[in-house]
Amino acid sequence: MNAAAATHPPPPSPRVPLPSLAGAAPWLARFRPPFAFGSFFAPEDTVLCALATADALRRAPHARRLAELTAGSALVLAAQLLDHPARTGVAAEVDPEVVGRARANLHALGLADRAHVRRIGLFSPRLAGWLRRVRPDVLACNPPYVPEPPDAPGALVAGAGPRGDRHPRRLLRAAAEAGVERVVLSWCSLGHPVGVLRTAVRAGYRLERLWVAAIADGEYTGDVHPYLRTLPSAYLSEDVGTLDALAPDESARFAYLLLAGSLVRDGDEGAAARGARAIRRLGRMMRAFRGEGLAALERERATPGVRLFACDRWDELQMRATAHGAARGEEPGEGPGG
């Protein structure tokens, strides 16, 4: 399938009752070569994180500085800076080769004068101090979050830990220690989702808005399917109708949810009660999805503060093709910041 065809998706399938994630991401067309992605790049969670970040910045109109951790290609940062010339930013990545790629990407997009890249990882003892010096108005992070069997090599899912929550929990604690006001964090229904939100609440953050995309198993998640089925904290759906909708080519063994939460510091006297309600609501959503798949999500469409999408096999292919090239003469779409 060529990239030109990928920019003209078929009509939405009646089997998928949610908006298409690919339909919300025409702006990926801006990130074509020479912009370079890494081996761990997945457009699905990156797009969801970028959408949540744009929304968080809209809710903080005076925000001028954005930081992106575990930045990879620095797409989330770049997407915002392209649309907002007054903003500046910083990206952080632990892999020196990836740091060089991110710098080259920002240079290729004409953003090198407003953004820089530093080599620092989530588990560096210098992280909280670095964040205090950077002082971001919004901190975005799309870390590894797929549970990793205890005997598996770390390269399988980049060392996310046996429950998949190692990186999200670390990010939340470092952000709280540094006094960051707004955080956009990606995680997933396989990686102890309720526990991650509980950590956020304990760190003093309120869930302002939740972005959710249903997706079928893929390159990394499919490798750990037997292990995931043993984890009570992993919420996956093997509902036949859901699998047929998300992977009509019969390639899926299970479906799961990508999550991106917009979190804001919450220090008043009602914080504990609000946090408890958010935890219970997320738990109900996860349990319902485990049993009913997409049908459970359809009931959540009217829930305030929740944005829902589906990402089927066509969406996955379309987003990759859009990002990696298109026919000459096509105009790039608007960025996620509008």
C-alpha cells in the first residue's frame, strides 16, 4: 500500500463504535523524512500522548515551556513547537544514539533555536534536580509500559518491569519531587493501570482528562500474551466481536487500551475524595473492558473528561504510512495543537 492511498482512509467500520485514532492525526504528515523515527516508535501511543499534551497546553494558556521525557524522536515536543512559535522546550532521552537523532529531527524542522535535547533517563538520580532547573509548564512522557516476564530480556519491552508500571511510577514521583504543575503521562491497560493512577493521586496529582484508544496486540505485546493472562493487574479483552472489529484479518489474540492522562497538581481539601473517585472510575472501566471489550467503551462515550478512540489494523498502517512518506504535492495536515 502506498502512502498516498494511506491518506485516504475507508469509511468508518460499523463494527467499531468509536472515532478513528488515525482520523485524529493527519498532522503526522509533518513528520516525514528526513525526520527519523527509532526502532521503538509506535505511532499509536505517540499520537495519543501528543493529543493529550496539546489539550493540556490549551488548558494552561500561559504555558510557554514544554519538556518531553523518554523522548525518542522528540515528536511530541516538536508537534507543539511547530504550531506555537512563542513556546520553547527540552527533550530528554537516555540512549546517546537516540539523542543525536532527536537533535537532528529538531534541526530538520527548524526548531533547534527553541528546543534542545539532553541525555538523561527516568532513573537518573539527577532527574528531579534537572526538572527543577528546566521548570517546564507541562511535562510529557510516553515511557515503556508493557509488563515484562521476570525471565525475559530487558530489550523485549525496554525493561518496563513485571507489572509494566516501573517507568510511569518513577516519572510521577520525580515530577512531584520537582514541583511540576502539569504532567501528561502515557500508560496502558496491561501495565497495572489503576496502580499507576493511584501513584499519581498519592503524588498530589488530579486526573484532569483521560485519552483512551482501543488497539489489538502487536509487535511487543503479543510476545508476552501468556504472561499477561497471569496478571490480575493486566486488563486485556479476548472478546470475539472486539477482535473482529480491531483486527478483521484475524491477526489478533487480544485487545487492550492505550491511556494518556492529563494530570494537574491538586492540593485543596477535596483532593483525596476526587482522587478516590477517579481511581474507582478507572477500575470500573478496566473491568468492563476486560469482559465486554468495545461494547463497554461505547457506554463511556458520555463520561465527562474522557476521550475515546479505536485504532484498528488499518489505522495502524495508515499512521505509519502517513509518517513515513506521501505522494508529492500533498499538503501536511494541521498539528495536534490546532
